[in-house]
Amino acid sequence: MVLVSLFPLKHYNEMNMEIKELINEINRYAPSVDQIIAKRLSRNIPVTPLEAETIRDGFRLAYLTTEAVRGKLDDLIYNTNIKYIGTGGVEFDSEISLEADVYRCFASYNYYNEFCQRLTDMKIVVLDRETLLEGGVISESLDQFFYFLCLLTNYDRNVIYGVALNDRFLENVEELIRAGVSKKWVKILMPTLPLV
């Protein structure tokens, strides 16, 4: 099955992704019940279709409350279950922390790398958790990061469960890189992609 990309190639630095759109796109990549059963059986872990459906629900991003929260990042962290779903090795925090009065940290990779929104220009950057030294820009904006997160989720679930990549996956990744998403972090988080 081929998944058609919901975000055709455009200028990603000018794109705007609302949380509802992020939820819909992430949820498109939930593995099927059959894919979950096959994965479990390949690891000699029996699972019933009903158990697989419950597991599948755990891959779905959803709103937890209907409370109004200021800003997209706050909405994602405080109003959704992003902390509990698999997103390609990126672990989201249950709350946003402020570091050095400049960084709003909201997720991490391998514990030591914090993903933060830099308040001086709103770019998403990597911050070393122990030294608080900046390790580079991941994306030029939160919206770019959301698009990258969608592709990362698609990639991760393809590798683990065999979920089909969207029909323009590699083109979308390359376009994001051209628009300013860090090629270094694409390679770290999607190590098997054939990027030049």
C-alpha cells in the first residue's frame, strides 16, 4: 500500500502546520493490526487481534483535553499524548522546561541531546543536557520540525513495522533539508536513508 503524501512539495520554511494536521498525519502511520501481529510473532510473542488493536491505539496521537493552551508547542506538550507514542527515537517531555532563559526544551534524543525552541529566533536547536552548550539547528521553525516529525514517524514505523513510506518520502526529506532542516540530524534519526 502506498501512502500519498499529505504535504506536497512546497517551501517548507513558509508552511504552517496546526496541531490537528500533525495529529492526522502522525496517525496515518500507525501500523495495522496485521503488522503488529506479524512483528510480535517474529519475536515469538503471541498476541490476539484485540490485543493488537489496543497496541495500535497506543501509536495514535490524540488530544487529552479541550483546554485552550497558548502556542503550538504548548498545545503539543500539554494537550496531547505525544509523550507516550513512538516517534523515531525522539522522546517528548511531559512539560516544557526553560534553560538559560533562552531555550524552551520539550524533547530529547539519547537523553543527552535536548530539543529546544530558541526564544531569540524560534528555531529548533539541540542543547547538550549537561553542559547546556548548543549543538546546532535542527529546523528553522517549529512548523518545519512538525513536518520533519511526520516524516521521522513514517520512517520509524516503516523500519519497525513495515508501514509504507509516503509516495514522496525521499523528495519530502530532501526538500526539508534544502529549506533548512539539519542533514546531520536527518542522518542521525534516519540512518538507513540514502542521502548524498
